[in-house]
Amino acid sequence: MPRFRMTVEYDGSPYFGWQLQTNGPSVQGALEAAVLSLTKEIVSFRGAGRTDSGVHAKGQVVHVDLARAWEPYKLRNALNAHLAMAGEAVSVLNVEAVTEDFDARFSALRRHYLYRIICRKSRLALEHKRAWWVSKDLDHEAMHAAAQMLVGRHDFTTFRSVHCQANSPVRTLDRLDVTRDGDLIEIRATAQSFLHNQIRSFAGTLKLAGDGGMTAEDVKAALEACDRKACGPVAPPDGLYFMQVDYPDVIPPRQPRPETKNDGVYLS
């Protein structure tokens, strides 16, 4: 059967996460319903990663097998039409025909995530459900310094959900940078794979580093404790975005990150 790779974006607010649910709508369910409406086929999509309820995506990658060898652009347009008719907050950005050995999850080399925090006194209106609103100002330089304590290969038990199903808590974190533009603080993370709630746990802990509740050494000690109780509060899902997945045939060159005027802080 022809296999297709798709890049998908979605607003995670109305969904119970990526994975098909019995108790509420999911992104996977929306895509599978669109295919059923279009082709009358019952299919199963596989995603590059699972996102929790309320988490957004700009570059989720999925694959699906269909009976017909569609022209990719026609399949993209047709699926988007059916998603729109169903009122789904999901859009298919790109479709490619791939070989049957491609797997959205297991072929992935790296995954990139973004967490957005907006620091200001007034509550969010346009950015409601799109970022974590923090009414107290945060020191992003302190957050970045603390984040560097987490980069590398570690046992991330401290930053792992008790419900995580991964076989091992050991992961290699390639990047964890904190930058600022006005009221917006961005945390960017890159790794081959992440644990359940790992980035939201990072964000909650780094927020404490930003408001003076923890130092960089405290964050290092929390990591080394391998104890969930040492983690800061898990940040809300609103600010988390699944941005991009790298595969062997599409690996963007690693660009140097020039320093800004703030010591230790880099442009994304």
C-alpha cells in the first residue's frame, strides 16, 4: 500500500492530545476521520511524538498507508477540505509519498520543541491558550544559565512524569536555550526523544530559576537527585509547541547561535 508522510500543525486546545482517545477528541482521531470521509478507508496514523491535552504543533510529522497512490498535493488539499468541513483545528501542511520503511516515529533523528512564556501584568487575550502567562517578571539570563545544567546525557527521573511509559529515564538533551524578546520568553529544546512531561517539567523549574526561587546549582542538584519531588511545578500545556522533526533525508545544517548583548543568551 502506498505510504505518505505528512507534516501537520494544530491548535491543541480542543483536543485531549495527539493519541486516539475514548473519552474525548484527539488530533489522530481528527485525521483518521478525515481519511474515512474522503476515501471510506479505516486507517491508523502514526505520529513522530505524542502531545498531551492542550499542547500545540507546528511541525508534527505523521505517516499513513492508503489504498490509492494519490498525488501528494491533491491528498493534502482534499484532507484539509474535510478537516475544515468537520470544524477541526488541524491543518496538513505537506504530503510526500515515501517508501514503506519510513516510520514517522522510529525514523526520526531529532525532535524540536518550543515553550513560550509571556511576562506581563495584564492577562492574555490574543495569546490565551497560546502561552503561559506569568504576571511576575522573570530573569531569562538566570533561566538560561540554569538550563545549561540540564544539557547532555543524564538520568532525567526528576523531570519525568510518574505516568511515563519509557523503558529508561536516560536521555541526551542536545539543546535547551532560553531567549527573550520583550515580554516573550522562549525555551527551545532539542533531543532525539523526550520523556513524558519532560519539557513542561523543565519549563516549570526554569521559571523558578527566573523568579529567584532556584539557582542554577539548585537545578543541577534537582537533576542529580533523580527524585520527582525535586522538580518545580509542571508548566501548563498552553505554551508548548512541537516544532519540527529531523529525518535522515532532511537534516537542517546546525547554525551557530550568535551571542546577544546579554551574557550567555543566544538567538534561536
